Amino acid sequence: MSDLVETALRLLLQSSKQHKKLPPLPKFKSGGARVDIADREALYSAMEGR
């Protein structure tokens, strides 16, 4: 069984199949930070919608 798994893994890893190049991820502007996450009170207020 281990020989079978080893052979299968070896064939898979030595595959000469070309992988498609992935398209770039989209970019967007977020508008910047709305709250300073270092300020605990401001963070809680923003999470509670105040």
C-alpha cells in the first residue's frame, strides 16, 4: 500500500501539466480607517454604532 501511495504522489508531483496563470486580484480604495483600533473606547463605539 505504501508503494502505491508513494508512486501516486511521485507522479502527481512530477506532473508536467502547465498551471494556468491566475488573474490579478481586484484593487479598491477603502476610504481609510474609520476608527483607531488602538483606542478601545472608540472601537467599542464604532462596533455599537454610536
